Amino acid sequence: MATYDLEEQEKIDGLKSWWEAYGTLVIIIVATLIAGMGGQQAWKYYKAQQTQQAAELYASLLQVEASGDPKKISDASHLLMEGFPTSGYAARAALISARASLEGGDMQNAKSRFQWVLDNAKEEELKDLVRLRLAGISLDEKKYDDAVRLLDTKHGESFDGLYADLKGDVLTSAGKVPEARAAYQMALDKLSKKGTYHSIVQMKLDALAEGK
């Protein structure tokens, strides 16, 4: 049996007393740290798996898109939107479904998909694009106030010209010619003067001037 001198015995007795007082707490802290490290690794693995699964579903959706069948495309996009709503793939799937629905004449589903993007997408550029699409639909439906409300929503600077041009179209259709001229002029100020689009907007503005 080992023997200790007085100094060593005092150290041992001190350690025993400390462990009796704090040992359980130390075990809990260490266990929590280990669990936390393992949890972080597990979470990273889970997120990686989620991303991979979403990517695989999106690849499948692109294959289905080639069929041109709005129903099949809607069903495939729904899997992404429901299963992986926070992924960038889900918002793009909704846009693909909306486009297919528009081409298939299903306006209600198209609007529903566009609205889903507005409610769930994290990328502001996608939301800016969707507002343009919805405003265009509102224009076709002669819901001019709804279209203007969408186009007056804060958006990225790169969309300024597009928003102003479409607003000019809406106001022209609503018979608000002075406001339409102002919108077209704003579009011209924002668009590149070297582009064809600038010329088209200029023709719209000129046509309003001729129609005084």
C-alpha cells in the first residue's frame, strides 16, 4: 500500500474535497461540450444531406420540365417547396412551375407559385423579378391598382428601369397619361442609352406625346 508524506496527503485530501464539491459539475460541463461538438458535426452533416437531396430533386425537376407537362412540373416543384422550403432550389422550382402554369393557361397556380416565392425566398433579386411577373399579370387582368402597388414596392436598383417601364404600361392602360409619361421618362433615365430596350421605351413615350 502506498504511503504519502504529510504534504502529499494534504494535497490529496484537498483534491478529494474539491472533487466532492465540484466533480459532478465538471462531468456535466465536459459531457455538454462533447455533446455540443458532436451536435455541431451532426448538424453540418444534416445540412449537407439536405442540400444534396434538394439538388437531386431540382435536377429531377429540370428533367420533368422538358416534358412541358404543367401538372407533372407542379408536382415535382411541390416536393421541393414542401420538403426544402428554405433552400434556393425551392424558390427556383416555384418559378419553373409558375412559368409552366402560365404557358398552360393555369393563371391561378402561376400566381400561387409566384406568391410563394415572395413569402419564402431569401434572395431579394428573385422577389424583385416575381413582382414584375405578378404586376404583368395584374395588368393583363386590368387590375391596375394592384399592379401599381407591386411596382411601387421597394426593389433593387438594377430593376428600376424595368419597374418604371411596366408602370408606364399600366398607367397608359389605366388612361393616366401624364403619370405614364413620367414613368417612361424615369425608365429612360435608368436604362442604358445603348440598349434596344431604351429605344422601345422612347417609342412608347413618343407615342404618348403624339396622342395629346
